[in-house]
Amino acid sequence: MEAKLSPERVREIFLQVGALRTGHFLLSSGRHSNEYWEKFWVLQHPQYVQMLCAEIARRFRNNAVEVVLGPTTGGILLAYEVARQLQTRALYAEKEQGVRCLRRGLVLPPNTRTLIVDDVMTTGGATRECIELAQKHQAHIVGVAVLVDRSGGTVDLGYRLEALLTVEAPSYAPDECPLCQQGLPIEEPGTTRLR
């Protein structure tokens, strides 16, 4: 029987590598927050990627997954490693003219049992785009897995969701952000820009 990776251990991994940052951040969802879970600080360590993906694979091992689909960029690493551990195929949802699609001639045949994986979810935007892509190809979605669910479990994707860690991280609409009201400069993670 495979060992289970506890939420406490997942949090410990993120903290150990300095992946939980505090400040004033513009999230990819467009919302603002005082904390940011920088997945690439974790994803730079293959041993942690392997451990985290082993937990996702363990949770879906009995679901006859045929394809693991992940969005660019972090989701690519996760999709590959989960697929490797499930001994199946990985596909990558890239953006083309603002829409997630399969590129490079890759295909997702109808009724393919598909697991969608992503790194950190706030509103579920990138994950929903992957769901829409899978639905467009008439795939059979067996579920969704994320490393961290920042919504506190409030996002409903319409499918089974497995989060390795669920946290309640505050996020604000830009016009309601108390950090903006305090005049604190905002950082766009993934760039070196301050606004």
C-alpha cells in the first residue's frame, strides 16, 4: 500500500523551500492577495515534484486514467510526472490567441479517461479552461487534482476535486483591495515588476 502524503507535509514542503510569500500580489486570476504560493520554488526540486505527484497518482490510481492534462506552465511538469507514475500519457493545454488548446498535432480522442492537474488554484480559471478543452474533445473527465487550493474549498468545478492542501488565502477584487487602499506597491509574481 502506498504511503499517503498528508496536507501538513505538503505545507511543510512549500514552507521549507520558501514558496509561501507575503506582501501585495496580483494573482493570475486578476485578484489581489497578501500571500502568494510560488509553485516554482517547489517545482525546481524534482524530489518534491515526485512526492507530490505520487500523492495525486495514489488518489486516482483506481480510476483507469488514460491521459493526464495540465495547463502551461506549472501544470506541464505535474501532468508529465503524474502520467509517468500512472504509466499513461500526458497532454499539455497551451494558450493560442488567449484560448487553451492542444498544439503540435497532439490529440485527445473522445471518451478518453482524463485527469486534469494544476498547481495552485484561486478561482479555478486555468483549471476550468482545461475542463472546457477536455469537454470540447468529448473526453471523460475522471477528476481534477491541484497541489494547493487557495479558495478554502469554495470552488466548485463540477467534477471530483482532490487538493493536496486546502488553505483560506484572502483575495480581493482590485477595487476592494485593502492593500491598494494602503498604497502598498503590488508585485506581479513571475515577473520582477512592481506597480
